Amino acid sequence: MTDGPLVLGIESSCDETGVGIVRGRTLLANVVSSSMDEHARFGGVIPEIASRAHLDALVPTLREALDRAGVGLADLDALAVTSGPGLAGALMVGVAAAKALAVATGKPLYAVNHLVAHVSVGVLEDSGTEGFRGGFDDGLPRDLGALLVSGGHTEILAVDDLSRDVRLLGATIDDAAGEAYDKVARVLGLDYPGGPAIDAAARSGDPTAFRFPRGLTAGKYLGSAERPGPHRYDFSFSGLKTAVARVVEAHEAEGRAVPVADVAASFQEAVADVVTRKAVLACTEQGLGTLLLGGGVAANSRLRELTAERCAAHGIELVVPQLSLCTDNGAMVAALAARVVAEGREPSGLGFAADSSLPVTTVSV
């Protein structure tokens, strides 16, 4: 299917400047400029640096996306931008650029939710990763759940209607999973970003060497299906991060070498275990027969392996888009907006503002 509105989407919620162009469900261009290297010496994203990097990268990224798609601004049916959630300053750059383009071109502008946009890549054609189903050939299923795991977010969503009705089932109450990876990598003396570094180190480690805590899995937090606890589907990684630091400190205090591979493998197992366990629990109890795994941490080998294993055991179909569509990108913004446009929704206009804490229930502003 190649019919549908031609939409350009801009993403700038964190450290990636993304511009994507789609026509309906067909991806025409997806260009991303990352400022990751500029944050490496700090061991995490510095908001001011990210904002300035967006200013430098946005116009070149826009031009490259238009060239790859073979279209001009005049050809577009609509513009779209992430208005939240994310880093306030970073969001403002993308929102300001999108508004300027809307004024200059006269094209309607749609402000969309960053988290819901991650799910929208599932509607794009040829979005799959080898070994996993990557998208939905005939529209989103009505029983769709989403597990988003990244440096800034760890959420479980129920998607009843992509453009209108998305519910938050569970989320982290402190660090995101990707943030915990970065902090633990720093403690272990590994490179930034922590996700790939820990994944690589863990391959030669023993995941059972240390029994690290699984946050919010005690009975008082989980409750039961009949009487759910206060954090049945929620996550917490701060205690896990502290437990890793204590192990490292103990080895150093005793003059022993830190078993980096074993600590990395045990930490990774704790994250994958609790994330997949709660996601599958939410799906089975909420009647969600399909689960989409997205976010940058979806690249983690153990998370993908364990998610696939547990979904298969519970009869849940797993969908994993290709990595370039899992991380932050403009294509996901354009894909969500294309669906909103196709349904005849009114554009956002120019009166909206960037909202760093935009709730997932607000799909389009």
C-alpha cells in the first residue's frame, strides 16, 4: 500500500535529531543525527548540549531527508513534531523548527506524543527485524500492548486505538532501564552508552553469579489479579543500581579484581527478568495478545531473547521493529501523524508548546 498522506516528522526529544518522511504506511526517508559522542565524557545526556546539537543538526538532517525521499516541502500534505515527553530544551528546538516550517509552507502541523509514536512504527511496511515479526500487514490489532525500554522511558502501554486511545499500564518510578545501564556501566568502568557495553561484557559472564534485586516484585507491590498492588506493572531500577555498586565496592575494598563480566551478566539478567515478567503479566491480565517491543534498549540481546521466550510460552505474538525504528527517529513521528491525518483529525495549529511531561493518554495535542 502506497496511498495515504505525505507527512514529514521531526523528533528532538533527547539526543537524536530525527527527520522522517512517510506516505501512508510507506517509509520514504529516515535520517537521524545523534549527539551521543558529545555526551560520552559525562556518562549521560547533558540537556544543554543536546539542545545545541539539535540547533546545528536540524537543517542538514531535514535537507537530507527530503533528498532521500525525492520530495520537496511543497509536496507535503502535513508536518508533524514530537511535542513531548522529553527534555524541555531539546523539545523546544524541534517544536520551534516545525512551527517555522508550518508558517513558511502553509502546511498543517500536528504535534504528537513521543511514546505513542514509538508504537506507530508497527504500521509501517517492511519495518521488521530478522527473526521477529516487524509490523502489522492489515492495521494494528485491537489487543495490542507495547513495551518501551530506552534511556529515558520504561513503560507498558495498552493501545486500543493508536490515534485516540492509549493507556499507561506501568512505568518506572525512578530510573529508566537504559539510564540504569549507563550508570552501571560507569561503575564497572565500561564505555558510554552503557547498553551495548554491558551487553558485550555479559556474553562471557555468568548471569547467576550474583542475585541482584528485582524491583517492585514483592507481594505488597504486586498484589493479585483480583486485588492488584500499587505497583503491579511498575518498575524500579534504583535499588538494582545500588546493589551493583555495593558489589563493586566490596571487591575493591578487599583488593580483589571486580568480575566485570559476571556483574554485567547478572545485572542484565535482573533487568531483562523483571521487565519481561511484568510485561507478560500485564498482557495476560489485560487481554493483550500482541506485544510490540520498542526503544533503544530493544537492541539488547538478552532482553529480546527473554521477551521472545516468555511471549511464546504465554501465546503472545511478539513484534520487534528494526533497530533504526526502535530508537528515537522522525519516521515514527511521521507515521503517527499520517494516521491522525488519514482519520480527518484537526491539526494542532501553532498555539501548542513543548511539554516535557506530556501524558501518554494525549496522543495528539
